[in-house]
Amino acid sequence: MWREFSREFIRKNRASSISVIAAAFLSALFLSLLCSLFFNFWRYEIEQITLDEGGWQARITGEFGREALSVIEQFANVEKAEINEELSEGSVLAVDLCFQNMRTVYEETPLIAQRLGIDGSGITYHETLLSRYLIHDPLDSSPPLLLSFYLAVLLIVSVSFVLIIHNSFALSMNARVHQFGILSGAGATPGQIRACLMQEAAALSLIPVLAGSLLGIALSFGTIQLINRLAASIPGRHQAVFAYHPLLLAVTLLAAFLTVFFSALLPALRLGRLTPLEAIQGSGEFRLKKKKRSRVLSLLFGMEGELAGNALKAQKKALRTSTLSLTLSFLGFTLMLCFFTLSGISTNHTYFERYQDAWDIMAEVKDTDLDRFAPAEKVLTLQGADTVLYQKAEALCSVPESAVSHEVTALGGLEAVAQNAVSKDGTDYLIQAPIVILDDRSFAKYCEQTGIEADLSGTIVLNRIWDSVNSNFRYKSYVPFLLEDQDTITLRNPAEPDSSAAVPVLAYTTEPPVLREEYANYALVQFLPLSLWRQISQAIGNAKPNVFIRVLTEEEATLSDLNTLGTELAALIGPEYAVEMENRIQERLDNDRMLRGYMLIIGAFCALLALIGIANVFSNTLGFVRQRKREFARYLSVGMTPAGMRKMFFAEALVIAGRPALITLPLTALFAGFMIQASYLDPAEFLAKAPVVPVAVFLLAIFGFVALAYYLGGKKLLKCSLAEALRSDFMI
């Protein structure tokens, strides 16, 4: 009998049944999709870390023999111990360790080091990799919590998906308290009613949950493939391979079915605490415990606004999920757009716009010195382009206190401007003096740019220091570093302070050569010709073993032109050198593509949150056809017109959709203001590029879907018969 009763109820209440089926399907779909994507992103992050930094978990460095491997392998939890040949030198060995149970890495590694006679300074932990497994140093008071934050967000969103199923079932089941009260009065036991509810829940949710979970897996696979296609040209990125763990499916299905189970069980338990008479008297309507005037709605919509305000207060608990989801989605979307807008402005300031006219092709030749770079002459004669070859080195210079410029003294002295970036060596200042070693031809051109005759016997000093007192890092202003009365400058070897060289100063300048280089704020940068470097390199040393090639085309070039130029440059350099090459236009395209990829992922996540809220609104509005039809029938019986009901629906929809905007927009404005202030950007520059259109479109989409949900629900309500709605002894 009960099976037939459930079948008949489902058949005659298609709207309610479809609402439950849709909620179960969509929730399982989104829950499966989200869990699968999170798992794949987490797995990809670990793969990328392993490729970039290695898969070791701990490293011990010290003086011990290779026989130490056998000692290490005696520890039962050590899965693998390998000597890192790149980091080992002579008797000093570096051993990379992997543990079977990596959660013991912080306990067992010190014990292994102690057995080898190595103190704590010789231990290194792969903290980046370990943190992805939520393994942190117990002595670290501020461990990285980014993954924990993501997990918390995942949990919150997953709970939101679960609440969709719960709310949908709760609306359907609670509306039937009156019906089951009549059955209870006729002799039905609580056990029979529970069995009826459970079989209805199983019939309505079993197939949708399974189908939604499987479709979520398929969509996750498609998303990974889409990301691979969008990010295919990003350098340094490896191909993501879709993976799925059976435990994810088990968790998804378990969460969905447990939600269905308890959502069906709770009304039955609630009914068990009611007498048949109390259950029969209940109508399943939302009831307002304490009335409170809605002044704004009353002012805007009159009596209908007051009724809408009371109805929303009565539904406050049922609408909590939708309000939270819509608010979080809109907040996340607006914050994301503002963040990427500010990030784009900042990147343009610090990179693309700053170096727009400084380079077209940049090549870095690995493990070679400019003096031994054989193809130098051929590269310098590259057709249709201005080419510069240079190498970088580190040095220090001593500057007497009396040589500091009057402008720096007026700012409070070198210590006030540069703070810890300079130090005192007796009466002299010890200042960083980075060296840029230019090929002789390029140095001669730089001499002409500076306004002096070409001379390969000295240095040109970049005589400027950032005025950190009166300007910020975004819009820097500079003042002269030194008085320009020194004919020579003494450069020191940072590793051997007694080793130095006195170098003639050809000129002081505030304009560096046209290179894609960022110079230190409080350093005296030296530009030397290769000929001079050959003479002082033994004393100064510390040259970085890479040669840089800057190519700037003489005319405006297209991407195709730069690709052709890059191919020609690679051919001139030859295959015997390891070269990394960058293309200015391609670099910009890759950066834009990467930002679009990030925005796509985060935007999809925000849209997902919005769908949670919208689905919940649909669930409530389609479900209240049954729960609120007596309420609206009473309004009609006392003279409210259908137009008044539509006005009331409009007021409710406006509040539900407008509340997220009222909460989000002020928070977004505060966030944007804080970020603008923290990044020292011009507010007018942000306002000119503010993402007004996408924010407005997203907000209008929320309003549109909420309005659609209320339109469909209201349309069904208006079709109800007044006499049928007021009848209190209905069975179905």
C-alpha cells in the first residue's frame, strides 16, 4: 500500500518531484566536479613542484662517506636515500631522503643526521612539497596555510551543495506534515511513515545522484583538457593529466545519499514528536515568530512590501543558503576582477610599459662568459636590429662620507634614505656596486648617449638613488647619489674585501643604457666595457656565468617578424650553447593568456557559487507553491488582486537578489581602496579600467535568475483554486 501511495504522490506532484530530482542531480554534479577539479589541481601542483625542485622530502648535507647510505637505509621508514651529485662537492655530500610515511619526516630526519654526526644546520626540508600534504614543521609558528584555506573553501562549498539537496527535500517533506498527520490519525505508525518517506527519497534521488556524479567527472576531464589547450604555450608548464581516485566518488555519493537520508528522516522524526491532532492542525506554512516592520519595503511597495518583508523573515532559515551563496559568489567575482585589474595595471607599470621600447628579443646564453662567447661578432651584426651583449657581476665600492651628494644629505643622510642597504666601514660607506659588462661596441655607443667620447679605459657610474622619503616604489623619483668630483672609484671583491681595483670614472649619469634590467634602488651601478673587465676581473671576480643578448628592432615589428628574428639569432649562436630566448610580443600574449586562464578558473568557481544560490532560490520558490498557497489564498480572499501578489513577488525577488549587492559592493570598494593604497597606484587609473561591465552583467544575471524563479513559482500559485487552497483536509 505504501509503495503505491508514494508512486501516486510522485505522479500527481510532478513539480515538487522535479524540484527534488533537479536538486539532487545538480548538487551531485557540482560536488563531483568541484572535488575532482580540486584533486587534479592538487596533484598537478605536486607534479610541478617535483619537476622543478625534485621529489625529495628531506636533505642532509655534511662531510661523510658514501657508505652512509647503508646507515640511512637501516631506518625502517626510509623509502629511498640518494646522493645528490649536483650539490655534492668533494667530501661534502648531500643526501636526498624520501620516507614511506612522510608525516614522520620532522621526527626521523634529525635522528638520521645525529647517527651520521651532522648537526641541525645540515638538514634541509622540502617545505613546499611537504606543505602540499599538510605536513608542517612543528616548530614553525607561522606555517603556510594556503592549502588549508583551499580545503576550508572546498568544505564550505561542498556543504552548500549538500544544503541544496537538504532544503529541497525539507521543503517537500515539511509540506506534508499535515498529510501524514491525517495518516497518523488513521492508524499509520511512525515507522510506516518513515519507510514511506525513505522509499520516496530513494526513488527520487538514486538515479539523479549517480548521473550527476558521473557527469561531474566527465566535466572535470573536459575542464582539464580545456586548461591544457589554453595554457599550451606557457613556458615551463607541463601537461596536466586527468586523474580520479575512487575515494572521491565514494565521498561524493556518501555525502549525497546521507543528505537524502537525513533530509527524509528528519520530518518523520519531527512528526513522531507531534500528536496526530497537532500534525493535522499544521499546514506546513512558514510562520513568523515575531513581526517587525519593513520600513524600506513599505515605503517602496506599500502594503505588499510589508507583507513581502514579513514573508522573507519567516523564510529566513530556508533562504539562508541562497543568500550566503549569492553573496559569496558576487563578492568572489568582484574581488577577483578588481584584483586582476590592479594586477594588470601593476604589471604594465613594472614590466611591459616600462620596457616596451627596451627590447624585442632577449636571449640568455647559459654557462659562458662574454670574453669567451665566440659568436659575439656575428650576433652584433644581426641585420635590422640593435644588439647589445652584456654580462653581470657583483662588487662593492667604498665611498667617503664627504662624497655623498647634498640632495641626499638634505633628506637626512644616506642612512635615512637607504637604511640597511648601506653599511659603514670606518669613515667610509660600503655600497653595493653591481657591474654591467658591455661589449666594447655597445659601450662606445653608450658613451655617445651619455655625451662623452668613446673610451674603453673606465666606468660610467649610474649616479642616482631612490628618494624613498618623498616618493613611493610605484612612482619613483631619484636624486644624485654622489658629488661628481671623484675621478676614480674603488671596486672590491665581495668575497675577498682585500682584493680591489681602482677604476677611472669616465662620467656620471642618471640614464642607464637601453636594457631590460631593473637596477637596485640604493646601489652605484657600474657600466664597464669588456676590455676593462679583462684587466680587473681577477681582482673583482664574482661574474655570473651567463651572457645576455638584447635585440631591439629598428622598426615596429610583428610577432612573425620577431619569431623570424629569434630563429636567425639562434642560428648565429649555434647549437653548442644552451640558450633561453624570450620574445616581447609572445611574452605579452602568454601573460594575457595566463591571466585569462586564472580568471576563467576563478570565474567558473564564482559562477558555481552563484548557481548554488540560484538553485536554492529555484528550489524554494518552486517548493513554496505547496507551502504558501494557503497564505496567498487568504490574501486573495480578503481582496488582494493578482497584480498585488505580483508586486509582492517582485519585492521579495528584489530583496533576495539585491542583498548580495548591498553587502558586496561596499566590501569591494574597501578592498579596492586598500589595494590601491597598498600598491601606491593612482585611483583615477583604476577607475578608468574598473571592471564595471562584467560586474554589472554578473549582477543582472543574478537578478534575472531570481526573477525567473519567482515568476515560475508565482505563475503556479496564481493558477491554484481558491477553494482548494483554503481546504485544510487535503491528502495529496
